[in-house]
Amino acid sequence: MPNDTAIAALVQLLGDRLTTSEADRRLHGQNETYYPNTPPDAVAYPDSTTEVSQILKICHDHTCPVTAYGAASSLEGQHLALRGGISLDMSRMNRVLSIQPEDLTCTVQPGLTRKQLNEELRATGLFFSVDPGADASIGGMAATRASGTTAVRYGTIRDNVLAVEAVMADGTVIRSGSRARKSATGYDLTHLMIGSEGTLGILTELTLKLHGQPECITAATCRFENVGQAVACVIATIQCGIPMARIELLDHMMVRGFNTYANAGLPEEPHLFLEFHGAPGAVAEQMASFEEIAQDSGARGWRTATTTEDRNALWAMRHNAHYASAALGPGKHIWPTDVCVPISHLAEAIAQSQADAKRLNLTATIVGHVGDGNFHAGLSVDPNDADEMARAHTFTHTLGETALRLGGTVSGEHGIGIGKQDFMTVEHGPALTYMRAIKQAFDPKGILNPGKLLPPEFLQEAAE
Amino acid sequence: MPNDTAIAALVQLLGDRLTTSEADRRLHGQNETYYPNTPPDAVAYPDSTTEVSQILKICHDHTCPVTAYGAASSLEGQHLALRGGISLDMSRMNRVLSIQPEDLTCTVQPGLTRKQLNEELRATGLFFSVDPGADASIGGMAATRASGTTAVRYGTIRDNVLAVEAVMADGTVIRSGSRARKSATGYDLTHLMIGSEGTLGILTELTLKLHGQPECITAATCRFENVGQAVACVIATIQCGIPMARIELLDHMMVRGFNTYANAGLPEEPHLFLEFHGAPGAVAEQMASFEEIAQDSGARGWRTATTTEDRNALWAMRHNAHYASAALGPGKHIWPTDVCVPISHLAEAIAQSQADAKRLNLTATIVGHVGDGNFHAGLSVDPNDADEMARAHTFTHTLGETALRLGGTVSGEHGIGIGKQDFMTVEHGPALTYMRAIKQAFDPKGILNPGKLLPPEFLQEAAE
């Protein structure tokens, strides 16, 4: 095999932390969605930045592909070693390196998951806010520019990473950013690395912003006769500047999924799941303002969840949306997709996607971080049913086109990976040339996560 | 002159919107600080993106430098045509192209100033939050990664630009980002352009986040016996998560400047200037929480400013800090510098800079956006006094080193420009190689704002 010499050198370096076992390779070829198992040639388990650098040097010398692997929760196949080579499993680099409570910052290794981090932060009164649902690794979240339910209040991972250490294609270790809240010195490599899906470098350390645990947290739910009303309520809430901590929309199909998967017993109508954070007076004021807007928008069935147990149950249900969607099609896989549009076009985008699903005879749930204009469609598909897969592809493609037509983007948080490369030219036009120039300058041999994010040149040419 | 053929072609294109008059060239060579007048060879006044593209094509063909010029309020010489060539004056491209009140966004041309924009937004109930004091152009603010007094609550310009259109070195027009609140598609060129100081491309359109005008705004001031107490109060306030809209520290020298310049009649002790935004109940709650912390920190002389007039007077005074600093040394210029450190090191950084000023026999005011850990020193200097200029250089250099030693950055918001290039290698280390690679890939002829931001290669070598 072409990568055999690289693998031999890596065995020298890592000993039994370099495996080529069938089981380990298959494990690292798995994904949450509809992509076939895509095993790498070998799996490396580095312990330190120095080792990552040494691994990259070897792979660079031998032109062997390297694909970073965190918690494998990415939804567009970002962690799959599409062209073989090494799956760089970061799970051993999962330490909290330091916490600075007085600065509301911490520095962590990339293999740490968000739940592990929040567990370690518990005693400090601080928390890490980015919450994409899955217990993703921090490095993976940064690499894929993750966000989730709390982004409407606390920002996406992009807003919450102050600094990174990264190992570049040839093994060079760089640092970008600092523990200071802001900087105006030089090109913003930190944010260039965030969302680059491991195609420009491997993140080995991240300095994160933390937030104080709110004095008071109250969750609530309400429901509407139709999605249009729910979206109107969301738009008015955002426009009024109510600092929502979470504002999630679930369409009737998603509610049906929760009823099926978790016996939620909810009326099968569109719902909003909400959370308010702040000092007690501020939370009361926010809730009163929201309730007024909600009533004007036709909300009913207002329920609050003030105890920690009730809130946890609510968000656990929400976070199981992927599995609840799957419950609507037993034995099927979920093809998840997301788009993000200006909030004024949210109702149109959702209505369009519901109509598309119906037209294409697909079972689709819709759930989203609607305060950001971001929503997900979860399609039940059978990967062996070529016709259904083709219809799902049509749905995804049409949804992306709808988002672009409405001034949005083909992904708010799932990213490009393998799944959406054919949109890159349409969304970015001539800017794509400059993205390619960066890739060429940073990784001239193309060893970092090859086949992802940037479309193959022929796709670009075909679209021009 | 080497740029004569380019200028002749530009006259063909622009007619009398290309000038080479001595007066116009000198006007575009001016700056607010201590740099000598640095006139360009010619000044171009484009009317449109198409014209900017045509200008860049001509300059690219003739390898003629192009330096963008906004409101000339940059503080590290970013707008000066250091290597001659064309000063690209964006003042005619100053329109608000569209406002989407329901999305809290607008799209503007780069020559528009922040005050012009807020004037146009007045009727919408929305405002553009970034406020660096000077009535800077939006394009210049983005190019230099500006922030200012309200960044602690609403973020810097980086957080408030959703999308840009830019003309690249060879005249190619690109777009990056969209009106959607977030995106996970492709490399983040938007944030790469922001803070690149016109060295990677010329911004020709910006889509901005807007914020709802708060229902209630209250400003306040209080004073402390020493800077340490004031900083302790700031740290506790930020740690408690009080969502301050503004929290500005002024040392006793800055207060003396306000007394001299504006007859402020303030006790010459360190002050905090504050602002609270929100619903009435939330503002009252924030103020009560702050007052409690302030009293514990030894604050006295608590005064509030609830009327619009009183607030405007307060912030007008604050925004005249540059001129108030100048008033302490009649006939002198101000050498402004800024750093940003983790907030836990703020007291140490400020104490160090005060001690340095004393040791070096310099008159220095200190004022800053301390909620971000960002502060400014304003040195009174006589550019003709070589010894004083050398001491000011030593001060700036020492302050930068202090900031780096404390885990911060050599500039929170003024940028690199001409003034801080010798820090780039120290602050960024091997990452600088990747910045150079981007510059080389985007502007291989080096026509965009040459001599800025990236240090000359020999400086890098000397530091290695």
C-alpha cells in the first residue's frame, strides 16, 4: 500500500499507539449519518503536541493523508479518512491544561469533550457555553465551527475560542491569539483555523471563553397552531432584544418523533423550547416580555420548568432529536442537513422545506436554533434504497438553493465535509479561488483531510 | 516617477477624480499622531466597486502601491502611503445600501462613517454599536479591527461584520459571508480580511449586525483612591457577569487632562465611567449589583447621568481623551499606544506602565476599555525632540513586552500599521510564516498597503 512506509515509521514513533487492526479501523470509519463505513489505513493515538508534530512530519515526508478524529459526531463526514492514510485520534489529548476563573478562560486539549469540560468547571461557577447536542470534542467543534442551542445568547464556537495551538502540514507548531479578550495584531489565523475542518492544520490546544453560571435559569415551552406563528413569535422576540439563552423550534413531525422515541406526550403541533438566564429580576422581566409576544403570536400551552431536573429532562429530549427523528423510520438512517437564513426569511425557508419533503415523499423532522435563523431537517432514509437516497439528495440540494436564494448559507453549523462540496462554488464564487490559494500555501502536498471542504477542481469548472 | 504610467491610466479612467495636487496629497499624508506627513503620489476617488476593481487592475499591471484611505483616524499610520503610489480615498463610497430592520442588519459602503450610519438608523430603533471614539469610516474600522467603549457588551467590529465584498490585488471582486447570523461553509475569509489593514484587499461593501436601542440607558461615574481599587472593581464586575454596556477607566493624569481641556472639575483621582443598557428593571438590577461591588472596592463620589444630555456630555468628554491628553503638553503631539491583557493582569500592567512613564520622565495619560483588559497610554511628545521620542519608543516597547509577558497582545484595537511591526515576530513566532504565505498568495506583487503590518523580512531574521 502507498502509505505502508509512513505507517512503518509511525509504528517506530508510537509503538502500540499506532494500530492497523480491522476493528479499530472500522470503528474510525463509522459515522452518525448515511455515509458508508470508511476505514483509514491506520489509527494513531498521539499523547502530545510534540507527537502530533512528529506524526505530521512523517506523513508530510511520505505524502500520507492525515484526518483528525475527535468524538466522531460530525454530521457531514468530516472525520472520515476518505483517501485512506492516518486517522489521528485525539482522545488521549483530553486534559484541561489550566483554568483562570478570574479571567473567565481555560486552556484545553482538543480531545476533551464539552461535557467533560463542564464537569471539570462545575466548582468554579463557570461554564463553557457551546452546546451542539452531541458530546462533541472541543477540537472537533472548533474544526467544524459548531454552535448549537445556546449560540443565540453566548455565540458559536467561533466567538468562544480566544487562541489556538495548531500543528501545520509539515509539522510546524504555531500559536495564534492570546488569553486577552481581543487583539488587532496581524491576520486572524485563529478564525481561519476554526471551521477549516482539519484541512489547514491540526488543533492541539484551545483557549476558551467561559461564562458565569447564571444566577437564575428558567426553561419554558409553548406551542402554536402552525410554524408561521411560531416563527413570527421568534422574530418579534429577537427584534425586541430579549436576550434569550435558548429558543428552539420543533415542527409537528419532530414532536411526533419525541412522542415516539421518549413518550413525551406532547400535542403534535409546532413547539418552542425556551430558556432564560440572568439575575432573578431580569429573568422575570424577560419571561414577561416573551409571554406577551407569544400570546400576541397565538401561543398556547405555556409551561415552565424551573427545577434542574425538569430543565435537564427538557434539553435531554431536545438533544435526542437525532434519535427521535430516527424513531419515525425504524431501521432507517438519518440524513441530517442544516441551513441558516436571515431571520426574516425563516418562515419561508421552513415552509418551503416542509413542502419539498411532502413533494418528495420523505419523512422529515424540522428542529432548529431559530433565534439565529438556523434550522435542521432530519430525513429518514434507507441507504440501500437508491431512489429514496436520490430524493433525499434532491431535498438537501433544494434546501441549500433555497437558503442561498434567501440570502443565507448552505450550512449554519454542520459544515461542508463530504456532503456539501458541490455548493461551495455557488455560495462563494470567486472567493473560492482565495480559499484554494490558502490551502495550497498551507498544505501544498494536500495531506490534511484530503477530499473535504474544497470541491474537486472539476466541480468548480463544471459550475462556472 | 515609477508610478507615472499607472497614474496616467488612472486619469483616463477617473478624470478629475484622480488628483496629484500638492494640497490633496499633503492632506492624505496627514495623521492624528506623530508620523511625519507622508503624501501619496496621487489620490483616487472611486465611485463604485467596479471602479475600485478597475483601479486595482491598473495598479496591479503597473505594480503601483495602493493604500486605502477612510477617515484618517487610524492611530498606527495604517492609511499613510508609505511607499507612495495611490491613496484610495473611499469617501465618495459612503452610502447605506440597505437596511433590514427585521433582521437587525444593514449593508453599507466603506466610506460611510459610524456617526453617519447611526444618523440614518435613528428612525429604525436600531443602532450600530462599535464606537472607537473618532468618527471613523466603517471600512477603516473593519480594516483595522477597531473596537472601543461598547465592545465589552456588543463586541468589536469583528463580531459585528457578517459579510464583506472586497476587491483583491488584481481587481477580482469577492464576497464572503452572508446576511445569515452564522455559517459553517468554508474558510473564514471575512474575518481574515478584518484587521488585515488593507494589505490583502480593499473592502467595498460591509454587511453589519445592528442592535436594538436599549429601552433604558443610564450612565454613571465613580472614583477611587488608586488604580488598583478601580481595577479590582472592574474585575469583580466582569466576573459577576453584569452585562456592562461600557466600563471605562481613567487614571488621575487622564482626569487632569479633562480638567485642563474641558474644565471638567473632577477630583484628580482614578475614575470609572459606566453605562448600563436594558429594560428598566434589568438596568436597576445591574446598577444595584455594580454599586455593591464598587462600594466593596472603595468607590466614592457615585454620580448618575440619566438624561440624554448628561450622558452625551459624559461620553463626548471621554471621546476627547486624545485632545485632553494633548492639552497636558501644549504644542506637543500625542503618541497613542494600546495593549490588551487578561483582566487578571490589568492592575499589574497599568501599574507597570505608570511606573515606566515616571522612570522615563514622560507625561502619560491612561484610559481604557478595561472590561476587555484593553487600555491606552497617551504620551505627550515633541517629534523634534529626539531624546523624548526615543524615551516614548522605549515606553511603547516596554509596554508591549509587558503585555506579552502577561499573556496579552501588543494591541487590542489600534493595530500594527507602521508602529508595531517589530513586535510581530515576538508575538506570533512561527505563525508569522503563515501570515506571510497568505500575503504572498493574495498579493504576490505586494501592491496593497506595502510596508504595513508584516515586518520587513530582515526584522524577522534579526529576531530569530
